[in-house]
Amino acid sequence: MNNKKLLQDEIDLLGLAILIWKNQLKIYLIAALTIIISLGYYSSQSSSYNAKTNIETISIFEELKYSTYNSYLKNFFSTKLSSSETNDSKKSVLYETPFQMINKKLLIDLFISTLKQGDITRKAIKDSNLINKQDYKNNKKYEDAVSKLAASIKFIPSKTLDDDEWQIHFKTTDIVKWNNFLSKIEKPINENVQYFLGNTLKELIVTQEKLLNYKIDDLNQNIYNELKFFNSTYKKNNLNRLSFLEEQAQIARSLGIENSQADIFINSETKSELRPYYTRGFKLIEEEIILLKSQTNNLPSRKAFVLEKERNILLISKKNIKRFEELINKSPLKNSDNFRAGKINLLTTKYTNNRTSLKKQLIYAFLTGMLLGIFFVVTQVAIKNHK
């Protein structure tokens, strides 16, 4: 039984081989037709490329241009970025401000944030003619297409480069237009970041100066109030005290009590100790009079002294902010030729062709055509036999 089935299978395979051999012309014709159709489709399709371009941080030499700014900020102000500093080092800080250190990390973060907002990207798409406005019926559809294309541009942190560097990923069919687009976005992005940083620092300086002026005005008023109180109340109390002491000193002299007496007077009713002040002796009382006169005439209010010290610290901080503003004006923030937050390196752009090579396309078409040809021949014979 098994031998008979095996023989039957061999006969069928042999028959299939003979059938293919006899109809090989038809099979080759179908394969050739498939190749021709495949070539037509291949030639009608435009090439598509996956483009990857590196976004790089500024160089260490460009970062050093902010060293004076950062050093002054670190030494004379407290910033929220200096959280790694010890408490001891913060004690020497005169005034806490919201100013930030300017380094390549801050700049590249602002560069990427500006890119992601999309305004500059959309404008560059239009300027580089990345999509043709004539292909759209009205301006709304064109604007929608521009926004959609801008959203398809991906900004991805680089896995192989420095942690602070990124890559632009995009799928394009026109390398020239894409390169033109890339060349148009770096400058406006850097200008945008420069304006943002410069304007932010300017507003912070104005705000900080106002706050300092308010605090100084409050301290001036507090100092005035304290001195007024000191002159009207404290001195008055001292003068009353002086009159009392002079009177007691005079009594002690008249009684001949030079030094403190050990005699103690006892109140018979309350059993409490009574000791008139003049019993301390005129020598001790007159020393107290001299000391009190010195304090009344020369020693200012202790609280006013503390307030004046605080005011002097704020006045120094106000001067520091003025000096700080001068350093900002000398930094790359105020020089458009030297400022750069990030760099789009066109030379690093790599293009990967998404299109299958012509050789592979022909091989696939030939194999597909051969299978279709064999299927056609077998089907044709089967239909004839069925009839």
C-alpha cells in the first residue's frame, strides 16, 4: 500500500516536472512580464531617505566666554543652581537672586525647546520650499500641511554622542531641499535664544533692583522709627535715671558713704529686705553715672545698628547687580556675532535610502513571475482535465 502511494507521488512529481518543461516558454513569458511591471513601478517611485543630523553643544572655548559672568554670580549671589554648595559657603553670599549660571547644558536645552515649539521650523519649511504651496487649493490646507510636516520632524537625544547632544530625524525625498531647510533654522534659533536670555536677564535685573530699593526704603523707615523712639523714649528714661543717681550720690556723700554698706534694713511688717540705693556708696553710683552719660550721648540704638548693617548689605548687593549688568553686556549675550546656544552640524547628516536596490527588485520580480507562471500552467492543465 505504502509502496503504491510512494510510486504515485513520484509519478505526480515527474509529471509536474514534465508539465513545467513543456510549458517553460509560457512561464518565462509570465516572469518577463512580471519583471517589466516591476521595473515600471520601480522607475515611477521616487527615492525616500531617512536623514539623521547631529545637534551639537557649544565648544568648551565658547563656554569659557561666560566664565567671568558665572564666577561673579557664584561669588556675590546665591542661585538656585548652586544647591550642591555647602551651607558654610552660602553664609558668605550677600543676596539671593534667581539668576542662573550660563553653561552649554542650559544653552542646548533652550536651543532644543525653541526647536520643539515649531514656529521657526514652520517658517524654515516655507522659506526652503520643502513643500510646494502650488500643490494646495487654498492657504489653509497649505498651512495644515506645513504644520503636519513640522510635527513629523523628530528631535531625539543622541545615544552615541554626549548626553547633552541631540539628533534631528526626518524622512525626505529631496536631499537638496532638506539640506536647504537645515541651513535656514540654526541662525534664527540662536537669535531667538539670545533674545530670550538677554530679555530675561534684563527683566530680572530691573525686578531685583526694584525689590532691593523697596527693602532699602523699608529699612530706612525702620531705622528712622527706631532712632526716633531711641531719642524720645530711651534717652528720656536715661535722663530720669541720671537725675535719680545724682540725687542718690549726693545723699551718699552727705552721709559719708563712699563704698557699699553691709547694713540691711528690714521692713517689720513684710519682713522684706530694704536697702536704699545711696547705701551702695557714692563712688559706685558716680561710676554708674559716668557710664550712663556715655551711653546716652554716644551709643546709638542697638536695633538701629543691626538695621543699618542689613541696609549696607543690600546697598552692596545693589552695586553688585550694576556690575553684574556690565558683565552681561560684555558677554556673548549682547554680541550677535559670538553668541551660539547650539549648532546643527550639516556635515554629520547621514542619509539611508529606504528604496530596495534594483538588483533585489529584479530577483524578487523574477521569482514571483516564475511562481505565477507555474501556477498558471498547472491551473490551465487542471481545468482541461476537469472538462
